[in-house]
Amino acid sequence: MRSILYYASLKNTIRFFLGIFILFIPMKTAIYPISYSLFLFFSGIYFYKNRLVCSLTDFAITYQKLLIAFGLVIASMVTSNLLSPYVSFGSWKVIFEYVVRYFLLFVVLIVLYQNAVISKRFLLVAILCALSIQGIDGLYQALSGIDLIRGHLGSIAGEGMNAGIRAAMFHRNTFGLFMAIGIMLSTLLLIFENKLPHKPYQTLFLSMTIPFFIFGLLFSYSRSAWVFCCVFLSVYLFKEYKRLTYKHYLVLLTLIVSIVCFFLYFDTLFVRFVQLIQLNSSERDIIWLDSIRLIQAHPIVGYGLMSYQKIASQHTLSVHNSLLEIMLFLGIVGFAAFSFLLYVALEKIVQIKDSVLLAFFVAFLVVSQFDHSIISNAPMLSALSLFAFFIFAQNTESTCVKN
């Protein structure tokens, strides 16, 4: 009896710190790495007590192609860093975080899921709670001019240093992307993908989150986040149009009309929309041309990770294009490795025939051509680790013998 209570308590501790970690992914505070470390620590205890070493062996066998693809990515990073004179401590830190923070998170989640410690429902609830907190904080920031959690300045004004709301996040584009994810998840769970029965309070929760997410998405003024939503809906509706009923399309039409009214009423939103359809890149095209020039000079293995500030003629922190970023840092070798990794993920999505995951995959790929570094953006990479879990998590139990 004591043993049962012990393991139940350990499982709840793991869930608690995983939930805290997910809540703080958007904010990048000290709680983010601390909660992740504690999550790994207690997961390690659980693995040891339950003799789950063989679960890791099962993982290596089941996900052999994925491990090879990720190994090639890491190998390309190490090679580029070793051959570049422009690397720094941050260049090697990226590799460490890729392995320990993002890939290890994915591995531990898979093993815990296979051993019934966590569920997909638990992760979805934690993700929606994290996004809802940011959505509510974004509304508070819009009303008061400062966010409630970290004291970030922001407003619904369309100009100035503090234009747009970002809640407790470090940039409004990241905030906009996370609000877009929130809209898609809440709408899908509530209306389009409601295969699991909802209790009244769950339906109420999902219904209440959507307005906060829409408000945050719009007044982040993040055009890339708007594109994310459009791409996601386009792919999803293209794949599922035969299954959807007139009620689904009526709900979708209502949301679209409501959003259009916002654009027509607020001049700042309309101006950003006009900039979007006019393909105004906010001088990203200058950064891209500069990156292409640099890539042509070192096309094979690139300049090493986090080297752009040392070699670029533009004063900016990011390339704002994932393909160019990979080619610049890792060259053709790294581009081939990342392409193989994407192929493995896409192959799995096609195999399980999941339209939602396919829509997220395409939307993430498209939006990364304008914003959100896939090399150094911690919230983005953490979100992609969770996304990878939903792609590869299988409904199979571990064959390990437990105490």
C-alpha cells in the first residue's frame, strides 16, 4: 500500500512540474529552467524505481529513423562550429540546449506517455492554461498599458516602441503566434474535433478562451501570426471539407465576419493588413539578400551557430527566415540534415492521417520563413518539442517489467 501511494505521489509530482514548465514556456523566466530541471529529476527517479531503462531501449528501436535524423542535425551543428572562426560560447550552448532541453523533453514525454504517467489530454489542458494566462494578461496590458506578470509595456496603438500587446512574452510576434495556436486548439476541441465528450465546465472554459485569443492575436499586430492562422485553416479545410457540416462553416463564417469588423473599425489593424497584402517585409528583404550573399561565400558548412551578428552588414539579431538561417549557420550539410528531420516528421503525419497535425506542420513551416528562429528561440523550440510529441506518441504501452 505504501509503495502504491509512493508511486502515485511521484507521478503527481512529475505532472506538477511538467505543468509548471509548460505554463512558463512563453515567459522565459527563471522558473522555466528550474521547473524543467525538477521535471527531469523526478522523471529520472521514476525511471530508476520502475526499471524503465528498457523503455529507452524500446524508444531507440521504435524511433530509429528519427534518432538518425536528429543525430545528423547535431553532427552538422558540431561540424560547422568546429570549422568556423566566428563561434562563441553561445554557439555551443545552442547544441547543448537542442539535446538536453528540447530533444530530451521529447524523449521523456514519449516514455512517460507509454507508461501512462501523462496523457495527451493533460498536455492539452496545460497548454491551453498557459495560453489562456497570456491571453488574459494581454487584455490587461491593452487596458492598463502594462502587463500584470512581468511589467512589460504595451498598447493597442499601432505605432511606437510599445506598439501592440505581448503580455509577459519577450516579443509581440511570439505572443501573436501563441495566441494563434490557442485559437486553433480551442476551436478544434470545441467544434471541429470534438470526438471526446466535454463536461459543461470544459465547454465553458474553451468557449471563454477564444475571445481572449482572438483579441491577443489581432492586437499583437503580428502579421506572421495572421498568416499562420490562414495557412492552418486552408490546409485543414482542404483536408476535411467533406467531413464538415454547414454548422461548422457557419461558426467559421461568424468568426471571420467578427474579425473583419475589427479590421474595419480599428485603423491600426487595417494599416497592418494593408502592409501584409502589399507584401511589406519591414526591411526583412534587405536581411535576406545579405544572408544570401554570405551563404554564397560559404555554402557547404556555413559560418557556425549564432554567427550572424559577427558577419552580417545588418544590425539585427535574426535572419527572419528558417531556410536561410540554416543555410547561413550550417550550410548545405545542415540544410540536408534538417530536411531529413522534417521528412521523418511529415512521413509520420501522413502515416497516421491526422489533418490537424498536418495543418500545424505546414503553418509552422510557413511562419518560420518570416519570424521565430528555429535555432535559438526557446519558446518556439519548446513548442515544437511538444508538437513533435503529438506527432510521434503512440498508443502502445511499454514492455518493461515494473515493480
